[in-house]
Amino acid sequence: MDALDTPDYSQFDSISTDSSPQRLPGGRMERGSILEPPVDDQVYYVSDDTYGIFASGRDYEPVYVTHKYTEKEKETLASFESLDYLPSHSFVFKHWIKRQVITRLELDRWLMMGMIGFGVGMIGFLLHQLIEEVASFKWDTIQGFLDEDRIVIAWLFGVGYSILFIVFSAAVVVFWRPSAGGSGIPEVTGFLNGTNIRHIFNLQTMIVKFLSCVAAIGCGMPVGPEGPMIHLGALVGAGMSQARSETLRFKLPFFQRFRNSEDRRNFISAGAAAGVSSAFGAPVGGLLFAMEEVSSFWTTALSWQIFFCCMISTFTTDLFNSAFQGFSYTGDFGEFKLERYILFNISKGVNVNILMFIPTVVIGIIGGLTGALFTIINLKITRSRKRLLSRIGKSWGQKTFRLVEPAVIMVIVTTVVLFLPSAFSCSSYRCIEGAAGPVVSGCLNDTRNALHIESAVKTYTCVQGQSWQVNETTWHTNGTYNELASLLFGTLETAVKHLFSRGTHIQFGYATLFTAFPYFFLAVCWSSGTSVSCGPLVPMLLIGSLYGRIVGVAMVSMFGIHSETSGYWAWMDPGVFALIGAASFFGGVSRLTLAVTVIMMELTNDVQVLLPVMVAVMVSKWVGDFFTHPIFHAHLELKCIPFLDTEPRVMNEGKLLQLDLFCARDIMSSPVVSVHQVESVASLAEMLLSNSHGGFPVVKRDRNNEEVFFGLITRIELMVLLMHEELFQADAHTDFNEGSDITWVDYEKLLLERLPKSEDVLKTFNRYHDDPKYRDMFLNLNPYINQSALSVQEKFSLHRTYIVLRTLGMRHLVVTDAMNRVVGFITRKDLMGFSIEEKLNSVMEKQIEMQERLLHDQELLGSESIS
């Protein structure tokens, strides 16, 4: 499963202009960079963060404002290595391609997509079944103690049970695999955008992710499993498609043609989409989520393949859910029941009315404002946690804090859940007897009217009572229930189902909703950043459904109860507005539109409210964009993971810069260290020891004896080649015939899993550099040069340069002059917003200085002519 978690020794992308022979420290030369990415992001905090709480460009940053990084954060950004989307188009690659068996229909690719879908679907089934088991045991036991009026014992059990599981959940992350913490969505997004992030695709990460997620969510922490499912799906796609594992030390002779950067990333995208599909039961939503949020490279053919993968994933999860509940066989294998395969099934729809869009827009505005506030608070809490951990200093102290924090949260959550409902009086069941009339207390249900109280609400310490049938249509009861306990007890999905329910206009009052909203809002903000595997997606739905329900109850208070199944005012149902609110908050936090809309439709089976959901999502996105970046992108910036957005947004003095007015020369790095088609071993060793360049343009001499651009070769390829002394030749001839019988390193060896120990590599390269005999030994690079490496002229539009590099997923872009001579280099980090702003500001300052000088010279000439 960890085929992608191989050490990437390709070099640091930024181009150093220092070509002096100062050697890189031992152990760092393989990576090429002086700094390495943080091993554990949770405890990493920069020391030069002096920005204020509301400084624009930090946590408060409208989408049109470029994120501001401190100098230390820029160094951290530079420590991450980039990845090419397309493999190097060299002779050895073409030779490897010829040996691969590719059928006309590419059945092996479809088979792999199906296998990934099935694997992710099974993981989704097991994850949800285990969470239900852990959660149901806790809540059933607590309710048993409450029924016996032993609330203190219930609290002691709840706290002990929760601490046991949450400490285990945090411990496996803290001590075993820190990369498994959080949702994993920012890391997967960053990787698919072209940044190499260590350990995120590793079998150990997968095991820890699964166990931590089950323990954290099962014990009652207010978080959800959907984010981890996306990461787990990506893990399945990464490992299964490569058919090898470094942890288990095996490499199967199957699917070898998928062992390249392009296919690997495509299968990871498919796995992430399948994770969403399995978690939400939303195959189309999973496809759109991957396309809109996670993946950076997309094609029509890939859409069909991922659609198939999502279909298999959802089918697998639903199939096993139909037959098992709590790992007990129900005997209904293959019967897809609505309540099992549609998470929040809505059985009663309403007709949309044009008046409905007025409260819908209000809900959208609330969603944008609260979504932005949620993002800002979550980022502030995360920064404060990182600052505190960095001040603790000692490793044991940091780990202790990371275990204690979620335990403290669970003590608070359990205390609130068990004691806060006691502040609310018990509510009686109410309904309307007959087709119309007043609301009657003690009425459980009347089939002639839709108004009712759900039978699944929680009694807490209230009288459970008995129910009896009055006539053919009416049931009465002397039981009562607790409104707040119905929302706090059980899983978050149960609370969302209560809020989405139709015909329950009077089930929850203002006091309950206004109490639950800030509790869940703050609890989710705090919990989702702890050292456990969790995500905030379902909690987002719960938070949004709470204020949506408040708006719905306000409509009922102003205009009365309209519980009829049809009619002009039938749309005025609080459950409808709860659904719209859930979509608006999801959109206000994530800023996704297509995916959120479709997921909400697939989650609820309520296509009648499609238009109001679309309106609420769009309004919440527009409002949220005025205040913050989307939460997953904001966490990419917080973690200092390089990310290139679809379109560049660069501001100067409050105005958006038109990048077409600038050229590639304005942001390129120079001078560039280049290599020839054949180089001496000593000079190559010296070059690798003395600089931190990530790729090297290959030049050749033309008819005019000018060195012109020929291709590109990366640091990792040079290092691998230098470790094969059998390739060295005694002369410097450049002849290379593709049909000749010569020795070369096979393409798969260039995709090595790890180099020898860095000390051995350093000793070998020092020997090459110091031993005079290697000055007369040469290495022919022709079979390994990427001859499809793109270049642009220095006058090429900067905007189009960005589009070319980002769209093709390139790591390096060579800049040439009109004679095709190499004059500069552009990497992904050169095109990040802050870097473009800095370089263009410098360019514009120089232009202003030149204009002022020219104006000054003209004035002098004018005064001289007058005199």
C-alpha cells in the first residue's frame, strides 16, 4: 500500500544563484535541499510570526488576497519537493513503454479502477460498522444508567469510556504515524497538485488512520469519518495500483505499466473520489468532489473511469450494509433499504414556492458568514496549539499534551451531553388530531395530519410512558422527551436526521436550537484540529442544519403551522430549511458548489429542493469569499504546502494585476547550471555536491557553436546514473544509436524505492570528485534526457506561463532567448502568489525608477535648451 511513500531524492526546486563549491551537509545531498519538511506538522511553528489577529492575508484573507508567508514559512515551503505529472519522455522510458502490453480497450485499467472501488467500499463498510458498534455500546449503557436515575454513574462511565478510546486514538497517531492525523484532505490535495509529502501514502498510515478514526468518532468526539475516508481511499488507490509495498517488502509482477507518475496520480484521484462515494453513499458527488476540490489534472476519459470506480465503491458499501448491521447478518443480502443506503433519506418532499427563496438567501448569507467565522476560528486554534507545542520544547511534553488535549475535550463533551439537557424541562408529544385543528398535547400521532414528534427522540430522564390507540387514526401517549438530549445523545448522523425530519415543526424550540448551535460550532472547531484522525464534513452539515432549522422555526412562528402535504404554504417546513442550511454551511466553509449540491441530493433523496440548495450554496460561497480562503486551501497555506490554484490572483496596491502585461523573464531564476549531453563524472559529482538545483537543462552545440537547449534531466536521475559505474566511458563522444546494443539503466530503476544510505552516496561522490581518474571518465546522458521538456521564450506571457506549467503539472520550465539559449528556469514555487507579487513589485519599482530618470533627463534637456 505504500508504493508512493518512497524517499523522493529529487532535488529542491528553487534555483540557487550561488554556484560556489560549498558542499551540502552530509545526509541532505540526496534531497538537494538544506532544509527538510516538518516531520510532524502538529508541533512545527515558525518563530517569526508577528502578524496580528486580523491581519489581511493570514487567516483573514479574501480569495482575491494572496496569502502572506513569513520568512521562516517561505523556507518551509521551499523544503517541499515537487513532482512531475507526466513521466520523463526519454529513450529508456520509450523502451519501457514498448514492453508493456496495452490492449485496445485498456481492460487492465478498468479492472484496477474496479478493484480500487471494491477495496474502498469494503473499508467504508468496516469503518461505519465499527463506529456504530463502539458508539451504540456507549450510548445504550449511558441510557441504561439514566433510566435507573444514576446520572453520576452514567457520567463516570461516559468519561472513562471516552478517555480510553480517545487516548488510544491519539496515541497511535502521536507515537506511530503522525501523518495519519487530521482529515488528510489538504495533504492529498497538495500531493495531487504536484507536491511530494512524506508518509501520506504508506501502509502504516492507512492502519493508523483507520484505527484512530474508529476510536475517535465511536467514543463521541464531535467529528466525522468522511475526511479520513477520502485519505483512506487515496491510500488504496496509491498502493493497489502500484502492486508493491515497501513495508511488507513485496513487488508483484502485475500492473507494471501503471508504475509511472501520471497513472499513479490518476488512481489516487479515483481512490479519493471513491472514499467520498462510500462515506456519503454519493457516487456522482464523489466524482465531483474529486474534480472540484482534490484533483488538479482532469480529462474526460478519467471522468468515466473514476465514475466507474465510485459506482463500484458505493455498490460495495451498500451491498454489505444491506446484509449486516453491527456485524450481525440480517438475512436481507442484496436488498438496498432506503434507510441504509441513503444516509438522510427524506420520504416527504415539498413543492418549491418562489417565496421560499427569500429565507433561502438569508440562510445562504448566514452560511457564508458562519462558514468564514468557522474557518478563522479553526485556524486560530490550530496556530495557538502549534505555538504552545513549540514552546513546550521537550518531545515527551509535546506528546503528553497531544494525548491530554483530546481527553480534556471528551471530558467536557461528555459533561455537557449528560448534564446540560437537565436544564431543559421535559416536552410532551404533540400533534394535530384530524386533518386540521389545534395542536393537542399528549397526542403521539394522527395519520390524517403530517404534524408529529418522532418516536426516535430521546427520553433522557423524562418519563418514557406508554402509548395507546384512541381510534383508527390517532395514538396518544403519556410519555415525554428531552429536546436537547435528542440532539446531543448518539452520533452526529442521528442528530442530523432529527433536524432534517419533515412534519416535525414543533419538535425543537428556539432554546434547544440556540443552545446546540454554539456548542457544536465551538466543539467541532476545537476537535477537528487535534491529533486524531477525523474530519469536519458531517459536523458541518449538523451546524448548518441547526441555524437552518432556526430560520424554519421562525417562519412557523410568524406564519403558523402549515403541515398539509400540499398547498401554497406547504413549503414552510423547518426540516426543509435545515437541509438548505446544511448545504449552505458546507458550501460556506469548503466553497464547493457542484459537489455540495449533488452530495446533498444524494444524501437526502430530495431532488425537489434542488434549486433552493443551489441558491443557498452560491450565496454562501460569494459571502464567504469576502472573508477567507476555502478551509482546505487555508490549511494548505497553514501547513506551508505549495499549491498552485487554477488561476493566478496577484494583487498590487489593492488592484488585480494583469499578468499578460508581464513576461516569463520577470519571474525566472537565473543564472542556470546546465549540463552537456556527455559530462565528466567528476564534474557531475562536483555539481551535485555543490548546489541544490532540482533539474538541469541539457544543452548541445549548434552549427554556430552556440549552446542551445536540448532537454532536461533531474537530480534523482543523475544520482542513480552516477551510482552505476558500468555506464562510465573513457571518451566524450556523444554518439547514441537507439538500436545499438549498449548498457543503460532501465526506466524502472530510475523509479527506485530508495538509494543507498546517504553517507555511502556522499562518500562515492566525494571519491568521484577527488580521484583524478574520474576527470577523464564520462557519462553519456542521451538515453535519459527528457526530450519533451518544454521551454518558453523569455518574452512569453506570464499568465500563459502559469497556465502551461500548472495545467501540464510540470516541475520545471526552461526559459530561452530568441536563439534557444537557456537564460532562466521557472519552478512551481516561482509561480506561487507571494513569489510573483515580490518579483513583479521589484520589476514595477525598477520601471518607475527608469521613468523618473527619463523624465528627469528630459527636464534637464529642456532647461538646457531654454538657457
